[in-house]
Amino acid sequence: MPNTIVLLQIALQGLMIGSVYALIALGMTLVFSTSRLMNFAHGHFMAIAMYLSLSVYTLLKLDPYISILVTVPVLLALGVIFFRFIVIRVAHLHTLIAAQVTLAAIWIIEGTLSMVYGPDVHTVPSFVGASRVHFGPLTVMTPHLVAFLAAVAMGIALFWLLQRTGFGRSVRAVVQNRDAAELMGIRVERIQILVFGIGIGLLGLIGPLVTPIMPATPYIGLKTTLFAFMIMVFGGIGNLLGTVLSGLILGLIEALALFFFSGSIAAVVPFVAFIVLLVLRPRGILGEP
């Protein structure tokens, strides 16, 4: 039976990873809330950011954290272009058609990354890669701490943007009632484009943050999208606070599973927990009945 210190260590690790999961899912939740689009390629855009970070390191020998200066604007622009010139042209036909466009983007992104970088696993070293930070008896890998602090800071900034700015009020109006927002003079299509760009731009931040923690593969996007989808649903679809809470819960579940079970079983535990929790509370943690 593990002692208290070990359990606290596991919980701390899980909360840090969970905060990153929550930030990834926040982007997906925002996009779905404003445009009713399920972006199945969400995690694959994070893969693009990870490989951009790898390219910056390979070509310029710059730390992945510095590559954020490149990945964020590139992913933001990529998100705006993808939504403005591709998704929005078919979104008015049927929600499923737009979703199928994002499904097609999965194979395009995976195939392109495999062709350019190869199917092998790639790691991006960082100057803090092997360092640790001690909090009394607890020890945290510095890359995990950096990712956690950045996720918390971006989460706070995102909530401030939505609650305290005119743009945020417009986003909330579109979320509550798109037709009414349009009648009030809000340019709904513009809001949707910008929100999609912000959601993808967040992945441009997260990609370099996680490269010192997890290796980059062309297929890492699938797990990322699945986790983001589970977090969004269990938190209560469209509820940002619920998304954050469920992201932390999923991080804790994953950390405990990795400690108590073997690798193959541990990988299944978060999905089993998702099914159980959804059966017990179908509307999610903070979702409306």
C-alpha cells in the first residue's frame, strides 16, 4: 500500500498533466460552443505545433520554449485560414459535413507529418529537461511545472478575456443565442473565425510546452483529441469551468492508473472511468439537465 507522500506525489503529477489537458479541451469547448463544430483534428494541430518546435530546434538550435514565439502565431493563422476558407464554406450545409472536413484533415496532417519527418518518435531536448524542483518531500520535474504554470496563466487570461472584454461579451452572446446576437449587430461569423483561431493558437502554446514531456509522433493527435472530447463532455458541454475541473480529474485518474496498473491496462482506465462517470452523471459535472 503506497504511503501518503507517494499518493501526494502522484496527485501532484496528475494535477499538472490535467491542467494541460484542460487547456487543450478549453479550445475545443470554445469552438463547439460558438459554431457547434466538433473539430476531430483538434489534437493533430497540437502535433503540428510539436513538429514546428522540433524544426526550430533542428534548424536554429533554439529551446522548445523559445519556439513558442513561432508556433503560436503560425497555429493562430492556420486556425483562422482553415476555418475561414474551408470549414465555414460547408458549415451551413450540415454540422456533420463540417465535421467530416475535420476528419479529412486528420489524414492530411498525419500523412504530411509522416512524409516530412518520418513515422519515428522524435524528442526535443530542453535546457530544463532533466532538472527537478523540490517542494518539501515532493519532487516535480521542471518541464511539468513549467507546463502547469503556463496552463494556469493561459486559463486565467482566457477567462479574463471572456468575462472582462467586449470581445468576450460578444463570444458569450453567440454562445447563448446566435440568432439574437446577430440581431444585436454582432458579426457572428467573425466571432466564430476568431474563436477557432484562438482555440488552435492555444495548441501552438501547448505543443512546445509538452515536447520536453512527451515524444512527438504523427499520430499523437488522436489520443489528444479523444482526451479533449472526454473532458468537454464530462465537464458539461459548453461549460468552461466544468471543462477545467474534468481536465484535472482526468489527469488524476491517468496518474493513478499508471501507478497501480501495467501500461496496457493503465491506458484503458481513463476511458472506463469516463463511461462510468457519464452513466452516473450524463449531463457532466456542471452541465445543465
